[in-house]
Amino acid sequence: MVPRLAPRCPVRPFPWQVACSAGAFVRQSTCVGASRTPVWGRLHGVQGTTPLVRRGSSSTSSQAPGVALTCERYPVRRLPFSSVSEDDLATFERIIPGRVITDPEELAASNVDWLRTMRGCSKVLLKPRTSEEVSHILRYCHERNLAVNTQGGNTGLVGGSVPVFDEIILSTALMNQVISFHNVSGILVCQAGCILEELSRYVEERGFIMPLDLGAKGSCHIGGNLATNAGGLRFLRYGSLRGTVLGLEVVLADGTVLNCLTSLRKDNTGYDLKQLFIGSEGTLGVITAVSILCPPKPGAVNVAFLDAVGPAGEDHRGAEPGRLCVQVRPLPARGQALRPGD
């Protein structure tokens, strides 16, 4: 694709913990001796015991003061994946020159979730720009039995976008280009790392809107929205993403690129594979590009604040024909700070 624009008891591992070896996989992101991949991904190991030497950094792993390591808070175990070595870092540097991050300070934000309740200890952050680079990375990780955790905007609230152990973080932040847009049909084709708010601005300038709207639109990625099958504020009007996504491009755990990036409104030629990846949270593959149908921009917008659900229904029944409710957002009577100091 051409980019543009206490004692640890043995317990069952997380269901999304998969390997890139012997036919396993990764999860739209380690503590030594212990171990999910939107691929939204992840891959780990024990076989290669060569410790990772972080070039130009101290011996301290990436830290987030005040946030306990997930692998220490919960009785989870690290699956037998390999550990990242200097040779691995050199290979990654050849694949994506200048975009291999090993600085603990830069890694700190990627190791902690938005609510600051989950923290991994990954020592490597990779930033590919194209699906080809993602393919090369996953193929190598598959051969080396390395764990990978795919990460988009890291706006999730349940810890699914951050490592549990020392998984390699595969960021889609640089995969942020619009590939094409059809001004008549409103079909948008873009990379998975595009920020939702920027896509909304892009299509609105052309008379269309995105079929979803989220509170985290300023930082969430469209690939992550698909991987989690996000609903958002426009769900009532435009429905689930499953109905507006026309095609996907996905890289599987072994590096195979699955190109289902069709822009057809109806396509019965074979299995509808894209539906397997929407909502899979990266357990089946890394979403690298999407084709999505954007509805026309409404001619007018009316905003109403109602103090009860009942009046809302009465007002809706009295609305003019052809005018539909697009967004409904209940507001709490009392606010709640999600973070200390907010």
C-alpha cells in the first residue's frame, strides 16, 4: 500500500495473548520472567534469554511513577516468547530506519493506559509508516517468536492497548495518510493511524461526515475504532461500524497482507472477511487501512437539552418528517473526575 497524506500462581493466560510463531498470533497497543495484541497485538518469550541492552539509556526500565506493573498486580504468567536482543533491534532499524524507540522516557507514555491503572514494561517501540513495513516486522517477530502489542491512540480505558509484560509496542501513529476520497459517493480510504477528528474535518470540508463521533476523537485512531467496534454518539443514526466499513487491509501474524480494501457498496465475491477483524481487538491481525462510507453532512443541526428521557421521546415524535435524531448524549447530574486533579 502506498501511504499518503506475591507468589505467582499458575493461571490461564489472557485470551488475547498470542504468539507470532508456530501458527499463533498478535493482538488498531515484560517484566523479566513473566506475561494481549490489538495485534492490536502482542508476542513474548523465554527462549532467547539475551537481555535487552538499551542503547544510550540507564538500566532502569520505562517507568511511570505511581502506576504498578500489571504483571505484579495480577497473577498472570508470561508465555514462552523470546526476549528482544540487540540483534533484533538492529534488524528493526534496517526495516524502519530512525523509527525504533528504546529511550525509557519516550516509552513511558506508551507503557501506561489513559486511566493510569495498567502498566507494562516494554523496552521497544516501533513506528512503521506502511503496511509493507508492518508485514516485515511481523514476519520477523513470527520467526523469532517475539511478542507484539499493537497500539493506536492509546485512549482505551481497560488496558487493552498497553503491554502486560515486555511485548514490543507496534504503533500506528505514523500511518496517518488519506489514500483517496470520492467526492460523489463519500467513500474514504485511509491508513489506520489517522486521527478521527482530523478525518472528520477532512470529509466535512467536502460535504460529508464520519459515521461515528467519540469523546476521544482528538487522539483516537480509526484503526482502533474498528478493532474495538466503537459505537459513539452517532450510533443511533448511522448504526454500527460494521455496516459502514466497506473494506479493510490487515497484516496477519506471519506477515501476510490480507487486502480486502474494496470500495464496493455490495460485494458477494467470497467471504466477508473484514467482519472477522472488526471488534477483534487485534487478536487476528493488525488493521493497516480502511475503506469507509461517509454519510452526507446534515443541512442543519439543532441542539436541545432535556431534563428527562420522556420529553425527549415526545419531542422526537413531533419532529418533522425526514428529520432524524443523530446524536443522544445523557449528561450526569454530578460530574466525576477520572484523574486526580481533573
